[in-house]
Amino acid sequence: MLKIGILGGGQLGRMLLQAAANYPVETFVLENDNECPAAHLCHHFTKGDIKNFDDVYAFGKGLDAITIEIETVNTEALEKLEAEGIKVYPKPSVIKTIRNKILQKQFYKENEIPTSAFIVTQTLDELKEHIGYLPAVHKIGVGGYDGRGVQVIKTTDDIEKGFNAPSVLEKMVTIKKEIAQIVAINEKGETALYPAVDMIFDPDLNLLDYQVSPADLPEKTLWKIEAISLAVVKALKSPGIFAVELFVDDQGDVYVNETAPRVHNSGHHTIEANYSSQFDMLWRVMLNYPLGNTDHIIPAAIVNLLGAEGFSGEAVYEGLNDVLQIENVFVHIYGKKETRPGRKMGHVTILSKEKQELTHQANRIKNTLRVTSHPTK
Amino acid sequence: MLKIGILGGGQLGRMLLQAAANYPVETFVLENDNECPAAHLCHHFTKGDIKNFDDVYAFGKGLDAITIEIETVNTEALEKLEAEGIKVYPKPSVIKTIRNKILQKQFYKENEIPTSAFIVTQTLDELKEHIGYLPAVHKIGVGGYDGRGVQVIKTTDDIEKGFNAPSVLEKMVTIKKEIAQIVAINEKGETALYPAVDMIFDPDLNLLDYQVSPADLPEKTLWKIEAISLAVVKALKSPGIFAVELFVDDQGDVYVNETAPRVHNSGHHTIEANYSSQFDMLWRVMLNYPLGNTDHIIPAAIVNLLGAEGFSGEAVYEGLNDVLQIENVFVHIYGKKETRPGRKMGHVTILSKEKQELTHQANRIKNTLRVTSHPTK
């Protein structure tokens, strides 16, 4: 039985471990928090820092393979483990490229992947020299996550919001749609593409609001999305699961926004809606099984459940009973003890053959389910 | 967050815990074996004997609710826990009735549930006085499980196979079909019925061979099955999940064979094929959520994966790669370290809109996947 470890014990680890229980595999998790969402679902939990060389190296030493839940891990330790024959999904070199937004953009350019025009800025003063580039999006090179580290700079009035650190300034694209394309690739280089997903964002939090699968786009655009996503994944030269996020503009042109080298929020519906979920698929890749069937069984929508504004502390799920009364709905609560405004606390999947029903129920759920907290005593 | 315990840590516990991770619930398992299939998937594992009063009582004392994976548990401890306000699913009184095949048959009779004619025998000598009752099935009152404790007595030649212990002798019914009907019932007495399932048995092992959902039967017969199953569950007067196994004879008459007061092998396809799986449903009952939607999303078949004859020891899964190559197939390996002939080691679910495809793939999988063992060193 292979021994496989996960760096990080959040909801992605949790759902990976739910899927792992279908296969003969011994599971390990490294995370700082004994009570993290994935801690109780693995065979062996290790308390430690995924950013610390010694912790990651000691954790990985006896394993057959290792994967990540988040990019902010100690890649030096992963490189040493990889050199010693432990498989790492994705390769540490890919994590290093992707988690630095400057390197990621340069990677697209070098590989002729369509992406919005950009320049690199080192300081806030340097940003001010590029007023002609506006409107644009300023993204910090290192350390941004879940909407942090991204600023929209529409006019010179916004320029002070920019980062005084190495960043990319991306020319604004007229976005008609945001699309996620999940791709699996195994050791042999075989690939499997999930149906593309329409992503609808909350403009305030820059967090996924809800998504619909499959995406409603002309076939020609879907082909472009698939071809470009495959080009990204092949250029990365690493087995694993990748979520390529793309923009489609008014002309039907497609641009890569960014890529996550791991299971991703935009693929959560695949648990119920597709034959092989993204979590199942990553185990297939790591256990050297054939790639799964990415076809959808039935169309789906997902609503993210975020901690409500103004509430911090022990989580309370309001409206859960009402949502569980809806017939074609699946609730996933991540088991985080504490809620905070905007924190990802769970998601809800809706299945229906009718697209209109998906949107209707997604909105209904958004207005029904709230994560608040117990009043502080 | 409610604290809920499971007595028994086998595959049913394992699949219950996979489903539990979608909800806010703190999980506990009691089992004799640290490495049992469910041990690593709960928040708190306790090593102990589910048949021992002290172990069960100590385990259940601090919990909000408790459920079972198997009927051979210490019901005296459960009754004491129940008296102290801990919810038990199903009620201990139900476990006591059902796990004794004599009491179970008498229960059907008292409640006017159609079931095959029977007499109770106390000894083998007493059995021999009832030759006129043959052909019949002799079932030991206490201790039978998974095909053990059942003997077919066709003629007087078979009579020595009977049990020299309190047993029921059931008149043989001309079975056209064996059907399983899973029913959920909550605290309020609300019920939900899954589509009935066709069960096909291996005549040698008396273990479920494969099953197809929904069952292929005239509507009138399905109504009878539902009405009778509902009558069983209502007469048991306990919330929980129940699998009612029934015979349909050539005339379309329906008889209850036996009932399991818990999640059951005949409902494993509901994980992928129905909106709310039987595992999800039991959590809904125990967490006081609304009952789930039992509708099937797509028809399904299940093949049980049993330990191959002639192999005992550390399990090896032959043909797993071939089976995982089939597009509409889901594999569930239970993570039991040791295989034995006939031991339930896993199951495979096949989804397809075409019934013929289900049967075809079920047979293909039966002939492809085998659980053997490493040669003894």
C-alpha cells in the first residue's frame, strides 16, 4: 500500500481524504493545527509547519509520494525529497513558478500562452511611471492568496493602492466571462479535461461566488479554452491536477488569468456531478491508476459558503435545515471551528438538468445559508 | 456540534464517516482493532469490545447519539445509555428483536407482515419431527451473519445440516426475485423510501453477488414492496435506516425475508446513484436535518468484491487497473489488511442509463477483479 502525504490540512485535504477512502492507500497530513479540517481523516497526522524545511523534509522522508493543498510550502524540502526519489505532485519547480505571479506571467509569455499584457514593477514608485498602462490590475509577486495581494488600478487616483514590492501590472481585459478548466495529467503524459466551468465572482471579496458546469459558451470558444489549458499543463511538465483560470472577452478571445497546480475550488462540483471527481482523479494520478472519466453526469452549480461579515468565532450555520430540504442539493461543511468574514467555511452543490433551476437554487441558497458565530461570552 | 458514535469499525462505519465529513458533527468509533476500516476516519477512536457492557457504556456515556454497524452489540449498555438520554439509532429494543431470527419472525407475524410460514425448533431432534415442513430453510436464532447460520433443508438427507439450537424453520418460498427496500425514518416518524433494488445472490456463499437499482418489477409489485416495507419500519417504532429484504414469488406475492436496522450492503450504490445516499441519510436522521431525496440520478449496479477462494493474508487487488479504466465505474476498497475467502473486501458501482450495460459491466467486473493475497513468506 502506497504511503501518500498531503501538505496542508484544510478543506482540499479533507475532500481528498474522503475520496482516498475508496482506494488502498495510507494517508498522511502535515498541518500546524491538530483540529484542522483534514486532521482526523488521515491515517497519520503530523503537527508541523508546511513552510519549514525540517518539518516538510521529516514528514516526506518515509513516504512514496506527496501532494499539496496550497502553494505556500517549503519547496526546498520538496526538491530534496524529489531528488531522493519521492514523487511530488506537482513538481516543486512548478510550485515555484506558479506561486510567484511574476514568474507565472513570464512562464505564459515564454510558452506563447495567450495572457493579458503585463509589465513587472519592483516598487510603488516604479508603478507610478506606468500611468499609460491603466486601467490595469496590480498583483503582488509573492504572498497573495484568495483575493489578497490583488488591486485594481483604474486611474491615477487608485495608484496608491498598488504594492511597494515586486509585482506584475496586468493590462485590464474586457472580461465577458471567467472560466475554469481543470486538467489532469499523469506520469505518462496522458491528459483528461473536465468540462469548462463558468465562474461568477463577488466583486467585493474577489472570491468565487457561484459557478455553473458545464460552461455556456460556443463550441469554438470551448475548443480554444481546452487547447490553451492543455498547452499550459504540458508546458509545466508535471503530473497532477491543474485548474487553469481563463478570461473570455467580447470577441471570444481567450486569455489565461492564472493556474493552480492542485485540486481547486472551481472543481468541487465534480464530487457529485462528474464520474471521476477532481479528488478521485488526483488519487488516480498518484496511485498510477488509469485517469478517470471527466464527463458530467448531470449539470451542476456551486455556491461557496463564506463567513458572514461582522462575525468571528465559533461557527454557527444558519439556514442549514432549509437548504437541506431542497431536493437536489449537497452540502459540504468544512469543519472549521472558527468563522471569520469571507473565510471559506463550506460549499453547496446543486444538480439539475435545467440551467435555470441551477441559477435559481444557487441564488436561493446564497440568500438562505449564512455562517455566523456564537455571541462572545 | 453533536458528538455521535458508531459501534463497529468496518466498511459501513468507513462509508458513514466519509459522508459525515460533509456535516458539522464530531465522530467516535468503538472497535477491537486499531487498524479496522473506519479507525482513521473518525475524530476519536476507542479500542474496545462492542459486545462488552463496560466498553459500550463508557464509549457512549459522553455522546449525544450512537448508531451501529452490526447487530451483535451489547444492548444492555445501549438500553442504559438510552435511559440516560442518549439517542440510539436504531433503538436497542429493535436490535434485540431483529438479531434473533426467532423474535424477528414472531414480530412479522404479530404485526401481520407477510412472511414465509415458519415454526420454531429448539433442537436438532425437534427439527426431525417436522419432515412434512420440507423443503425449508433452517436459520439459527442467534449468531448467524453473512450467510453463516442458514441451512437449506430440501429433503430428509439434509436434516443433519440443521442446527441443534433454537432456530426457525421457514417454509421454502418459490423465489422469483429477491428485493431490498431501504427506508429512512426520522424522529418525527417521517419516512423516505429508496427505489427498490434487485438482488442477485451467489448460491454457494449466500452473499450478495450483484444488484441492480431500480428493480425491474411491475408497478403493482413495487407498491406492495413499499407498503410492506413501510409497515415493517413503522411497527419497529424507531428512527434510523432500515433495509427490508423481500421475496417476490411467481404470483407477484411479496414476503419479508429479513430486515437490517442499519445501513446495508444493498444500499451502497446510493453513494453515487441517488441524491442522498443511505449514509448521508442516516446522518440527516441523527443530526435532525430534513430527510434527503432518495430519487436515483441514474440507474446503477453493484458488484461485491469478495476475498477469492484459496487466499488468506495481506490483500492484493488483481485487475484494479482494468476496472478503473471503465468509464462509468466507481471502486470502493474497504481497506481491510487481511483477505479471507468470501470476506467483503470492497464493492464496485456501475452507473448507466442502459440496464443491459449495467449487467454487462457487472459481469465483466466480476470476471476481472479478484482479491488474492501475497504468498506467505
